[in-house]
Amino acid sequence: MPLFFSCSAKTPVITSIDPKIGRMGEVITLTGSNFGSSREESHVTIAGISPTNSSYYLWQDELIMVRVPELGESGLVYVHTRGKKSNGVLFSNSATVPRPADGEEMGLEPRIASINPQTGAPGSLIIITGSNFGISRENSSRTQAASGVFFSWDFESPSFNPFAVREPEFIEVSEIELGYESWSARELRIRMPDGAVSGNIEIRTPHGRSRPVFFDVSGKPGYKNFTDKRSYIVTYSVDIRVLDASRPNTLYLWVPKPVQSSSQRNVSLISRSAEPFVENHRGVSLFKLDNLGTGASQSINLSFNVEVYTVESGVRPLSIRQERTPLNTLYTQSTALIPSAEPQIRAAVNTIIGREQNPHAKAKAVYDWIIANMLITDTAYSGSSITAALENKITDSYGTALLCAAMMRAAGVPCIPVAGVLIDRNGQTIRHYWTEFCIDGFGWLPADPAMGAEAVQITLRAPDAEGRRFPPDPANYYFGNLDNNRIAFSRGELELLQIESRGRMVTQKQSYSLQNVWEEAVGGLESYSSLWGDITISGIYN
């Protein structure tokens, strides 16, 4: 009976907190559901600290009143009951919430005067006014980072140390999500990034950081948590050998870096054997090799540290309201790589979704159909096109991701393919592809039909002490959730422009980044060979 009760217990959900900003020692009220009719062994944590038993004034299934610890601090509030943990909501100490300074402002650092609105959900348009933002985001220096707007970001830690101070973390407004609508010296129009939580906003420019201002994230139709942080040291290289060349000549190499996202963060350079010509253009570094001689050899070696989080989500489909936004328009378009307008794809999608209008339900229907009807191989499949794969009902993980993206777009659901590598329990990597689809007011959700169909022969983790594998139900797990045993190098199609009019461009198929150009040879570089090495994992830290 105790085992049955534990498995059937519902996860607690916090829908609101009052007040959101207050003093240490005052009583806060949590409303929601599934708290339980009495407290018993259940409890609340505030910034990792559990209030004493005498701090609880009321505990009902949908209402909790508890006093904040006097020595507490700002942080996420969770309800723990019957082995389940709720979503987190932010409580901020009013004594430490920064506010813009009044009066005349001096200096070159950016200053925030107002934010409108002061609350919103991912994708919301936000107007920030102030001064010293700069006339544009981009900087004249090729190696200096562009200016940006940063929101608070947080993750669930498996354990809390009340004596440890955890530095606040931030996530930048995303170009992939069309987050920067306009930028001028006194006004910014931006869209809240996926993964943002209630907390401080700050603006960063080459002249410094603004004073942070509090912003409330609310109205999301569900939750998305980031857990189980895992750090990887990833190494890869490009080896060039010149067979025939005369001067002048130039070879450009577009080398991808691990991409930044809400679940893949803090990508930091450890070492590299050469300095790039352009440090970071849409997540790719451009290296320029000039006047290579016949017989010359040159290598570019890169090593990065990257943090990857497990994604866990839950959506209330009836609360979703899909609108026509620039992001929706862009990521439902048909392209050569994602041919969502092809008659065969549209006909199949119309049969699958019928009259369904809810975007989350449409995405799930497409995902389930692919798993049930497509034969997904664990080796590269040389099918001629996505439509041919659909007709023959066979493809690999690359074709599966593109087909899933095309079918979701045909259903009117914004979707992008993601490219990278999977990492097995021994640190070996294989190239892999999956998708992310977007829900208005919620953000991006992962969907990996190849892993859901158990078509990829890779052991991510060893079974636990009781012999259970991970995940126990792949088909359900890989829709809306994602493991941390992977590194992404591109999200969506990366279209890079030709640098010189007479340049000879080189592409790669089914590589670890979905970019259209990898190399460009100019001038007297008549013949050369290039070897793009496999992704190597030289360190894993939990």
C-alpha cells in the first residue's frame, strides 16, 4: 500500500505567491494544487532553506501560509510533498532588490529608466528605455562580444547548502528566437528568451553593465525545469593539407562552437591553436588561412567546456493560445532542407491532425505518428529526400529530425532541427539530430523521435542499482523532455554568406552542425584536403 500511494501521488503545483517581494520574517501565501490536506512530512523550501515547524500557519491542499526565515534570502520557493517537488516560484527580499538610481546619471555604462510591461511570459515583447545603450548591438571589434539584454535563469539543484552562496545566473535574449527586434541608444525592443525566470534584467555593453531591475515572469501554460547539470570538456579539430597552391590565396574555415541555449550554457573556451578572424558569428568562428604553400599542413584545434542540463516539462494544453508572431511565421516556412510545403507532407499531416487546433496536441500527434510508422535506422541512410523517406517509411536520425520539423511546420507549429552528438556512458560520441518546437507564452520544447523509437543503439547511462534503465519509457519521455547526454552545435538552419565573389564554397552533409558553408577557397588554392575530426569528450563532471 505505501508503494502504491507513492506512485499515484500527484505532483504539487504552485500557481501564485503573495507577496512576490517582501521582508525576511513575514508570512507568504502559496496557492496551487496537490499540496495535501495536512502537512505531515511535507515542507516548503525558500532559497534552499526549510522554515521551522512553528513557521507554518496554514496547510491545505490548495493553500499554504508560512513565515520566511529571518536569516533567509531571495530565491526559488518549492513545495515538497510525498516525494514530489513542485515547480519553483521566486520570492525576492525587498531589502536587496535593486532599483534604478534617481537623479542625474554619469558615466558610459547603460542605464535603465523603465521597462514596459513589468511582467510577461517567454516571447513577450518588452520595451526598455534609458540611456547609453549604444547605437547598435554589434561592436566594431571582431573579437569583442556584442551588447545584449540578460534575464534571470535558474535550475533545480539536487541538494542545498544553506551556507553556500550561489551566484545569480542569467540567460541572454536569443537571436534564434528573434529576440532583438530593435536597438537604439535610448530604446530597446526585445522578446523574453526561453528559460527566463522571475528576477533581475540587466543590459551589458562594452562600457559595462546596467543596474539590474526586477522583472516578473508569469502566465506560462506549464513548467520547464532544468536539472542534473553535467559539464563536458569537448575537443575537436580541422586538419588542412595543401596539394597545389600559388600565391595569393586564402582558405576560410567556418568552425561551429557548442551552441548556447536555455539547457546548454556557459560555453567557455579552454584552448585553441589559432586565433579566429571573426570570434563569433551566429555561433560559428571564422578562421582565415592566408598564402598557403604547396605541401603545407595546418591544424586548428579547439577545446571547450560546456554545461548541459536535463530538461523536464509539463504543459497545460488548454491554456495555450497560439498567435501569429514573426517567430511563428519564420519557423513554419518551407525551405529546401525542411520542405513543409510539399504536397505529400501536407497530405500526410492533414490526415494525422484532422481538425485539431491546439499546437501542442498537433505536435504530439506528429511525433507519435513518426514513431509508430517510420522505420528509423541507427546508421546513415542515403535516402534521396525527405519526401522519399516519407513515401518509403524509412530514414535515419538526420532524416527523422528533418521530417519531424517539416511535418510540424506543415501543421502550423514552429519547429527547428537541432544537430550535435550523443555521448554514451563511456564518453564516446555519435552524431545525432532532434527537434524543438515552440509554444507561444511557454517557449521551446524538445522532441527526439529517433530516441523515442529506441532506434539509436547507444547506452546513455548504466542501469541503476535496481536494474532500471534510463529512461524507462522513451516514447513518452522524449516528447517535452531531454537528457543531458548530448551536446548541440546548431539550432535551426545556419545560412552563412559567401565571403568573396570568386570563392569556392564547400559543404558537408549530415555533420554535427546544420550550416550551409564549412570552407571557402579563394585565389591560387588549387587543390587541398581537409579532415574535420570527430567530437571527442575528454572530461565529464557531474
